[in-house]
Amino acid sequence: MVNTLFTKIKISVAVILFCFLSMHSYASSGFQVVEKHSTIDKESKLGHFSAVVQVGENELNRFTMHRLVKLGKKSKALSPRYLKGAVIFLPGSASNFDSFLLGPKGSSVAERLALEGFEVYGYSPKTKGLDRATHSAEQLQVMQNWGIASALDDIDFIRKHATFRHAKKPVIGGYSLGGILSIAAVNQNPDKYSGLAILEAALYYEAPLSELFLPRVAALDFALSNGVYVEDQQYPLTRTAVQLYSYYPQAMSPFENSLTNSLFLQAVALTPSNPPEGEAPNYTYAAGDFINGFYFLDEQKALQLVNGFNELEALALVRDYSAAFAGDRSFTGNLHAFTQPVFSLQAGLGFGTHAEATLSLLDSADITRQLYPELGHLDVIVHKDLDTTLSTPLISWLKDQVSFTR
């Protein structure tokens, strides 16, 4: 009895010491938790916990780590011992973790996974809460270094937290830009993840497609070398266009006075684009036509998504993934070392089959493809039936194909 008690005490001391050393390591490497928030929803039986993490001394250099977990008795978050494992979700461009919380309560992708017994971690990037109105050009110069490498440092902080909490390697995945960052994350640490979920994304093209992106990279390099570090037009304008479509569909568009707000948004979303502007050949945001409108896009989810857009995006980040499209292997050169299962959801009107070049680099992994030839890129995340198209296939893959390893 005494020996057993003594052993338990030693183990407890070791755990406390490990926690202390881990926290000290985060702080000494420039990561410091400066805010914590929590929401306990007894109706959905989910707890949402978040921590704002500052990197270095600059107060603008902050990201948010989220954790969504099922509640047990007395509305307390379930211990990892009762959970299947951790899944890290990374959002698309100018978006935050709330892009995985779209839809009625309890029905979103992140909530579905949490209710199935996975602990869902999320990432909201450093651009969250930044704008031109309250931040000077001098302050925003910090964004010049917010490329893929900077985001990977943030993501690795979340990975370490999830791994320590579960004593198992997490799965990482994301939509669009989040999928791009997920690919880059397993490229950087191929032995640190139990699986990879790519939701409509690619990070490598072969010639001649890759060559079409060279003009984009040259333009971004020119902008960055001349002190332009911020994209501040695209996402606020997109939000305005969707809001006008939602609230004043028959009014004339301020963007094109020959079209109504409804027709203008349809023209933007339904018209294919090609590289170097588009992310892939015939890249289309949504499926539909000008008579029937959008086929699959849920207008309320789309409005919810854009209302959560960040005002700014870092040009360094856009430059990095554009360069990868153009042939730079900085963030894909080690993908052959990743041996865990891969889930690839591909929309035929988005990245579609053009994602195959990236998947070919994951030649040591077992790849499960979920193909939707009829969908546009945006349809994937704001579909009328996200449960059928995304949540259920992803949960099945996690349960059937992924072994959360230590």
C-alpha cells in the first residue's frame, strides 16, 4: 500500500514537473498565453475553450488556439481517457475556427466530430481582429513575416498541446488555405501526426500548370519588396457582396450598376477563373446557373462565413503558397516521409483532379478520396447538407482508417 502510494506520488510529481517544464519551454521560445475564455453549452453538451497566444513581444503577433470537447457529468469537459483522440482544424483564407461551426447548433462539422468523441482543436490566425482603422501602417509591418513558416510555428504550438494532453499524435486537416497549411505541417513534421485531412486544397503542381503561376509570384514579390505587406480589399468586398445579396437581392449592385445584387454575386461565384488569378484551371466557387441560382450553396451558411472574415490577409502567406503552386518545394519536399492515412475531399469545380499532383507526393500514405465532381470550391464548406457531404465521410475515415498513435 505504501509503495503504491509512493509510486503514485512520484508519478504525480513527474507529471506536474513535465507540465511546468512544457509551459516554461513555450514561454522561453516566445509563446505566452495572454487570455483564456470558455463557453459551456449544456444544451449541445459541448465546451468551447480558447487561449490567445502571443508570440514574442509585439502584441499584434497573436493567434488563438481553440478546443471543442464533449461534456460529461456536471457539465465538465471529458478527460482524454474517454475520448478517441485530437483533431486539429485549420481554416481557409481570412477565416477563423468559427468557419467549422457553421449551421444550426450541434450540426456543424466541428460539433459533429466533438459529439462523436474527438477533441477538436482549432486555429484562428494572427490576422484575427486586425484592421486598417485601428492599426497604423507602421504597426501592420509586422505582417511582412507572416508567411507559411510563421503559421507553422503557431500550428506546432497547438500540436504540442494536443499531443501532451492526449499522449497521442493528433490528426491535422483543414479547408482550402487550411488544407494547404495542413500539408505543409506534415511535410515539416511527418512523424508527429496520426493522419492528414485535406479538404479542397493542393500545394504542388507539375509543369506546364505550375508555370502559369510565375506571373503571380513575380507580382507578389514586387509588392513585398516595395513595402506592401497586406491584402485589405478582397475579403471585405466579398463580405459586402454576400451581405447585399442576402439583404437586398433585387437592388442594383454598387459594384456593377447593370446587375442586381443577386445577379452580381452569382456572376462572381459561378464564373470560372484560370491561373494565375484562379487557384486551378476552371476554378469556380459555386455550382449553379443564372436561372436556378446556387445548386448546393447554403445562403445562410455563406453569410455566416463571410460575416466572420478577417479584414486583412498577409501577402507573405499568399506569396508562399503561390510559389508552391509555381514549383517551389520548400513546403512539399518531405511529403514522401509521411506514412499515416490521408483523407482528400476534392470538388470537381475547385481543385478537383488538380490536387492529384500533391497527393502523388504522399506516396507512402494510404489515401482515401471523397470526390464530388459537381461541387464548386466554396460549396464544400457551406453546403446545404454538410452532414452528408463532409462530416459523415470524415468521421467514418477517422474511425475506420486512423489509429491515434503515441
